[in-house]
Amino acid sequence: MEEKEFKKLMEYSELKIEFPDFEDKVMENVNEAKVNKKSVSKNIRLAWFFFLIGLTLGLIATNFIENIKFDYFGEDSNLILLAVEVLIVLIITTQFDNLIRFTFKRKNRLE
Amino acid sequence: MDNLYIKKVLNGETEEFRYFIKKYKDMAFSVSMSVLKDEFLAADVVQESFVKAFQNLGSFKGKSKFSSWFYRIVINESFKVFRKRKEVQVEAVTENENEPIDTFNAIEEFKEEERRYFINKSINHLPANESLVLRLFYLNENSIKEICEITGWSESNVKVLMHRGRLNMQKSLFRLLKTEAKLLI
């Protein structure tokens, strides 16, 4: 079969979407995606805001507790304070890591 | 024209995205059908691709045509679904390989609707990559360079697929017509 004839045949291979509400459905999904995009951005901003507030309050609280001396079941308060500080640092780093990952993952997806 | 609508959509006029749906839905559907061979799955993939295109429109730099960029999304999404399903093995077309195939004259005898039916049925028997390349080249009139850009395949690969696709398409069509003739007799 010649190239011209083959091209003529292939013209019949175009398919049409037979679903009448296809356009509206896509537009509905597009609008939904737009709303979701806005709400996710808002949530990320809020997450950063509360993370920073928590961090500041945590620093203030740690500094405040440091000045109080007390005995807890015979243990020195400094030891307990150290344990609490290690726990806080652990929480902060994991949460910070999650926040950074999520923010950049989303940024890369949008680019 | 596409660029004008891209700007409009990026400026917040979401409803203008309908222009792209109207313009590209049928070709995107044909492209997806080449890979998936299932109209419901293909329609879902096209829908998903439009949403993805909308979400990533800001990243479209305009280095290539919008259509090439968009069909690339459609093809990637189609192959994602395709890989999830098990590849449907295409029947090997072996019989009458040396027989002269005058399928063009034979198909000319049919009415337009029947021709459309036979051609789409034959193309559905081809492997995904062959039918995809044939549709992009002959139907969408993309050049080989553009097909490479859209699919991410090498030029030699596209040429081989096109050659193989053409042969298999003719054989598949010949077989279909032969079966039809037998049924009529």
C-alpha cells in the first residue's frame, strides 16, 4: 500500500469522545483542583506559623524551667531537664524535616 | 492562540480552560486509546491529564507547542495505567505474509462508517507504541522530531515503530476484511 493511500486510511482512525458531559466533568475537576491548591497552600502556611510559635514558646519554657531547681524522686532536676530537652529537640527536628519535605515536594510538583 | 488562553487561565480566568478541552479532547482520546484500547479508561486518563495540565500550566515554558506538551502528559498517564494492567498480548499476524495485500481498494468499497470501524478495529490490534506512533504521524501530522519530543523515544526507535506499525496495520486490516468476507459468503 502506498504512503498516500495509507495516510488516507489513517484519517479514519480519529476517535471522538462520546460522553456528552465530558467537558463539564473536566471543568468540575479543574475547579476542584483550584480550590484544593488554595487550601493546601493555606494549610502549609498555617503549619509553618504554628511550628514557629511552638518553637518560640518551647524555647521560653525551657529557659524558664532551667532556673527552677527541684528534686524528683531523688534525681537532680538538671538530669530531668536534659531528658526533656533531648525529647523536644527530637520532636522539633522530625517536625521540621516533615515540614520542609512537604513544602518542597509541593513546590517541585507545581514547577 | 493557545498562548493567549494560557495567559488568561494563569491570570485566574479558569473558565477559559474549556478552550483547551474543546480543542484537544478528541485527539487526546485517540492518543490514549492507542495505548489503552479501552474507551472508559482512556476517557478517565484524558480527564486526569487535563487536570494535570491545568495544575502545571505555570510550568509550561512555551519552548514546544502546547499540544506536544499536553500529549506528553496524556501519553505518560496512559502508560502509567497501561503498566498497572497486564499488557494485552497482540495476536501475531503471521498468515498470508507473502500474499499481495490490496487492502486499500478493498476498504474503499465500504461506507465511511464501516471504514472507520474496520480501521479502528485493526489499529486496536496493534501494540500500544506502534498505534501511538501511527496516529501521531498520520492523524495528528506530527513530524518524527515532534513524535520523539512527545514520547521521549529516540528517532531510530520511532522510525522502526512506524515501519513495523504500517506493516502490522495492513496485515491486521487484511485479516479483518478476510474474516468479514468469509462471514458474508
